[in-house]
Amino acid sequence: MIILKNANVYAPKPLGTKDLLLGSGKILLISDCIDSIPDAKIVDLQNKFIVPGFIDQHVHLTGAGGKHGFASMTPEIKVTDLVKNGITSVVGLLGTDGATRSLKSLYAKVKALNQEGVSAFMHTGYYGIDPVHLMKNVQEDLIYIDAVLGCKIAISDVRSSYPSDRELLRLLRHVKVGGMIARKKGILHVHLGNLESKMDSLFRIVKDHQFPIEHISPTHVGRTEDLFEQAIQFAKIGGIIDITTGASKYTEPYKSVIYALEKEVAIDKLTFSSDGNAGLDKLDAQGNLIGFRCAPISESFIQVKHLLNEGISMQDAISIITLNPAINLGLNHKGRIEIGADADICVLDNAYSITDVFAHGSFMMHQGKLTVKNSF
């Protein structure tokens, strides 16, 4: 067991200065003062902040890219890449490529990351409407495979399969019923491209077919200004919208958040995800392709720090990468500091730098140094 003492706790709701007792991977006690317990390690965090471990709900764990041929495909993510950025829970998915990239390989990577100490989940499916799943269909993936939280699909993109409203509804039925049987929330994680159709089909599904909006999870909503204006309307009718931080954005993501708040979007309807490990082009000053790079997974917390510097409260800013994605994904034991929740914790100093990371109550980083190692 570990006792964390004297930290300013944001759950993300501010709790003030508290002590936390961690054990068996859970938060066992939150109190003004916890006395010494035999064999418990005491960590004094005076002048530090405790916040929930970060959740990134859109990362290409097994790599992505490939739009310039095989050599442009990105490599797998490493557990240390996640931990040093405070990410204790991650959702992996496929992108455009459902051929050379495999759901079986993604599942294996998810299992590996769990063995290495973080919490990893996945979505079945990919850009296309054609079947890509582990069992017989999407519904069975949600029912029989614990790691599967939902399904990925793309719309309004030239690389998508241009699914009809009826096809999306049938897919949503798989997600909802599969989640219901498996006691998961079940979401359809919708990649949005830059075509003029934007989110039109999603509004029709909600308004004309009365499908519950909480099962629809649009991402890349900050790709264009027009798309984000429509996403704001989607949030106002109850949807959670996901702003990508690592790629595909028309402006700085933190500015999109501030604009949404000015338009009276509730903070609990906004999330960040990185699109981490997606393949991006390197261009010279003349716009010529000179190489490739991976979309960074570090950018989400950088954007949160921008929000803090702009005067957004710690509670609101940190919820965008903790509580809000946990609610979106249906992970009731993640994204919060409360008794019984998973002991996934980030410790920040007064400059908002990450000093310590706990995953399932175990040290993953201590005093700025990683304590977890990659398997290779």
C-alpha cells in the first residue's frame, strides 16, 4: 500500500489538501490525515497537485500511416511513451488501413500494454463499413471481448466507404445491443473528414431516427471551422465531441475549447484525444515532402496547460482528458479520484509538469524519472 500525503487534490472537482491510501490497485481512502500503516510506503506531495490519470481515447497503438507507401507506416507505441505523458488509460484503433493492419495485432498490443502496467482498450472496425472484427460481427466483439469498448467508422472522408444512414444505424444497433449484453456503454467512434457533408448523417440519425446520442462519439471535430460550428450544435443537443490535438486541426485545440465555452457548450461535452501515432508528412519551406513523422501523444496535456494559463479552472481543464473521456467510454472506474476508483493518478508541480504517475496504484514514474521499462 502507498499513502500519498499533503497534496492538493482535484478529483477533478477540487477536494482541497488530502491524504490518499492506495492498495490493490484502487483508491481505498481519502482523508484529511491518514496515519502510518504498517508496511505502507509514504510519499509526501506537499505543494503538488493530484489529478486523475489521463485518458487518451484515440491512439494508433500498432501504428498507422501508409498513404505514401509501406515505408510511411508508423511504428508501434511504447508503454514509456504513454507514461511519461501521464496517460494511464488508452484506447487503440485502426485507421484507413484494415488490410496490413490487423485487429488481432491490435488486440495483442492492448494485452501487452495491460501486462506492462497501464489500462488499454480498443475499438473494433476501421474506416470502412465492410466487416473488420474479431468474432462474427461487431456485436459479438463487444459481448465476448472485454477490451472492446466500441466500433470505429469514418464518414465525410474520401477514404471512407460513404456509409448510408441505414448502414450507420445497423452498426449502431450492434454497438448498443452488444454493449447492453456485456454491461458496457458501447459507442460508435466516428472519424470525421473534411467533406461538405460534415456531421449531417449523425444529426439525421439522432433527430429523424431518435437514436440515443450518447452512443455516438464524433472525433476530429476541430478539423475545419465549419465542421466545428456544427459540432457545437451536436454538443448542445447532448453529444460529447472529441477535439484532436495531435493532427488535423484548423486552429489550436485549446482555442476551440474556449470558443465552445463562449458558445455556451457545457465543459462536460468536450474531450481531447491525440490521434497519436498517426502518420504525418514532413514538408520543407516550399511544401515538398521530405519525410514522415508520428502524430504526438504529448499534445493533449500541452493543450490543457494552455487552458490553465488562459484562466480555465483546473477542474474544467483537467476533466477534458480525465472524467469526460471516461464518461464517453463508459469507464466508471476511471478518470476520477474517489474511493473505489482505479488508483490511476498523475502528480503535477506548480508549473504543471508531471512529476509522478501511478497506474493501478503502482509507481510508473517517480520524481520525474520513469520506473517502468519497455519490454524490449
